[in-house]
Amino acid sequence: MVLLSFLIFKNILEDRGMKEILRKCKMCDKPRVKTVNLDTEKFIHYKQSFYHYNCFVELKMKEDKLELNEAIELADKMVIKTREIKTINSSIDRDRLTYWLYENYDINVLSPLFFQKIKQINDGTFAMRINSPITYYDLLQIFKKMKTYLDKVNSQNERKGKKIDVIRRVDYDLAIVINNYDEYLKWKQKQKTEEVENSKIKSDIIFKKEIQINNITSLKRRNENENEINIAEILDEVF
């Protein structure tokens, strides 16, 4: 595969209407129903199950006989704790990647082998040539940023008579994405460096403004003091 200049990463695709990332609430959801929206609401992961925030509060009041304020305080702590669970974040990122692929390639099913492959890539066990894990999050970002290029490659292949079905194309594009991971890391580092530099510039501007304000305030006070002295001297002369 040909490594690309990461000018292609200027082509950032805006998220389209993505399928909701849902989980089953152990307390209120019926069989085969999932209503805990991991993107839009507070949720809690407790004892290997998901709960709506309010359902968890109700559970703790019922099971542990907690007062409402106690249950709410516990729920708030559990929300924070849930957000820090790596496996939860990873599963959310996997779903976002999967739904984007469904949407972008206009497909409804991907093979178990494909999911096994991206899991191995995420875990860092896919191939010897890949020295470190590539997270579901990073895979999605590269797919999105390379979309224009990937579409162009596919069009070129079709014009050359190398048309492939959509499932094989996803695998083909995944190979291109993996081969550009190092370039993506360079791009990320550049973005991070620019953010740090911009932050420093903003801090310097704020600092300089504060100095100017302090200097102006100091000058005003000095002028006020001088005026007081002058008035005092005049009064002494008069009286």
C-alpha cells in the first residue's frame, strides 16, 4: 500500500445521523429491549449491568433502604466511576465504528471474521507488523478522515475493471487505514502541539492584558495620590 500525505486528513467528514448506542437497563427494560442511551443520558454500570440514572437511584432506595439524597449522592459517584471504565468506553467506540461502517458503506451486516479482526487490531494481537494496538476510536477517526481518498481509490479500481463487492471493499479499505496509522499519529501529535502553542499564546495574551490593567490601575492610583497631595498642599497654603 502507498502511504499517503496526511493532507487527506483535511477532509473531515461530519457525522451523519448515526444509530443510537443503546444498552439494556436491568431494572426497567423488557426482554429484547434496550433504552439506555450511552450518548445522550447519564447511565451507570453496576455489577455487570447497565442502569438508567433514575433506575439506579430507585434500586438503591429499594434494596439498600437509602434515603433519596443518599441514593442520589451514590448515583453521582457511580456515573463518574462508570465513565472511567476502559471496557465500557471501548465498547462504545466499537459501536460507533460499527455503525459508521454500516452507514458509510450502506450495509446491514458485517461478518464475524471482520469483528474478530478489528478486535485483534484493538487489542494489538492482529499481526506482527503492527507494534501497538490501534483503538476502535482511532480506527474510526482514520476511516472518517480518509473517506474521500478511499472513495477515490475505489472509483479508480472500478474504472480499471477491479470492482469488488462491498464486504470485500470494507476489508480492502481497512488495510489502507491500518497502513496509514503512523501518519495519523504524526497528524495527532501535530494537532496536540498546535493546541499547546495556541494555549500558550492565549495565556500570554491574557497575562499581558492583566499586566496592562494592573499598570493602568497602578497609574490611576498614583495620580489619585498625587492629586490628594496637591490638594493638601493647596489647603495648607490657603489656611
